[in-house]
Amino acid sequence: MGDALGLSRTFVAVTPVKTSSEEDLGTLEARLQALLARARHEQPTLCFQPEDFVRHLAARMPASKDPCALLEQVHAGELLLTYACAHADTTALALLDASVFARVGAWFPAEDAERVAELKQRLRHRLLVAEGAPLPRIATYTGRGPLERWVRAVATRLLADLHAEVPRHVALDALPSDADALVGGDAELSFIRARHQEDFRECLQEALATLSPRERGLLRLHHVDNLSVDSVGLMYQTSRSTAARWIAQAREQLVERTRDALVRRLQLAPSELESLLALIRSQLEVSLHRLLRP
């Protein structure tokens, strides 16, 4: 037979408040059971271990002489949702996307679709990627306020950062020094680079502008922010293999559209075009860092 006060004992073991009397523990147990019932009712598709969720809840409760009163105020279903998202539950991530991230455009109606798409990806990155921490930032939600209001506050700060960014352009007379190492051993590539440096930059920017927001986001996350394919897949709620395929396709689209733009602009021999394509591929990583980083 299990401990009738098991959840309350789990709770007080984590919180600063140490309640030991059987009467107090009994009251606390009843409140915790009621909170779990609310969470299950509001998120019926999520599976979880009650003891683990209570530890998560307790770790986010402030010191109080009356924790029972605080438990009444917790948005139980939304706390459970963020708890599950923090542990990469795919059902929870889909629910978060449909119930919260889908609202980003409505929060900022003056923004165009491209900026909203960029904001959504940065929001997913900020909240769902751990970046070396034990849990992603969404785990810091305490449940003591509506989840949408909490996420909107994060989105508002990210949008301010987006507006403050000044687009970066590669100087016409200075491609990154890394490119010298990449083409230095090939006289033909070095000649093409020196002759068509400005054309390359402008055509690359033109090609970037033709990519979809998702394609640009994928390239930025993987090649500029250095996120792993697994992390990119988590942000887009897809498998690792699908994320890898999307990144490769976006990169290939950029290479081909840059090449097409250069072909339209320049009159080159077939051998020069092949060398130019090799140059585009070799410089793409360095150029993406310059053109896509904030």
C-alpha cells in the first residue's frame, strides 16, 4: 500500500517550507491531488509521473507559510504543458505550437508575415533549446500567471531585438579571410573570386531573399547559430532525418539560385561556371555567417 501522504512529502522535501505535522500534510496532500486533477482535466493527452511533476511544481514555488493558498492560484494545465515541453514530449510540443506559438501573429498585427515567421523561430529557440543547461528556458515558467502572457513577454523582447538589428553587408573589397585559405591553392578560383567578388555578394543576397522564411531560418540556426540537427528538429517538431534533409535542401537551393543569378549577370565559359559553382560552395558557410547573423 502506498504512502497516503506521498505527494505532500515529496513537495515539502523540495520547497523551503518544511511542514511536518500530519494534519498539515493531509491538507497539502488534498490540495496537490486537486491540482493534479485540474492538470489532467486541462491536458488529457499528456502522460506524466505525478511525483516528478510535483517536484517540478515545488521547485518553482516561492517560500510561503501557506503553500496551499498558492497552489490554488497555479495554472495547473499550463504548468503541466510546459513541464512536458521541457522534457521534449512531442504531444506537448505540438500543443504548445497550436495553442501559443500560433498566436504570435495576432499579438503583433503590424508585423509582416516574414518577420512573424522569424520571430516564431527565435521564440522556439529561446524557449525550447537548452543550450547547455539541464532544461530549456520554458521550464522556468512557474504557473502563477497565464502561459500566453508569459510567452508574449518573451516574444516582445525578441521582437525589440529584431527591430534593433541593422542588416549586415559584406564589404565589397573584403571577403572573409577564410575564403583565401579555401581558394588560395586554385589559381582559377582565385581569379574568379577577385574578378567577381561584388557580383558574388550581390547574387548571394538576391538568392537569400528568394528563400522561404523557413529555409532562411534553417540555414541561420544550423550554419550561424551552430545548432545541431537534433536541436533544429526539436524546434521544428520533426525527426532528425527530416531536419537534416530540410537543411541540405535549403543549402542546395541557395547554391543553385546564387549560381543562376550569376549566370544571368555574367558571361562565363562552361569551365568558368563549374569553377564558380565550386567557389560558391566553398565560401557559402563563411558568407552565411556574414549575411545571416544578427
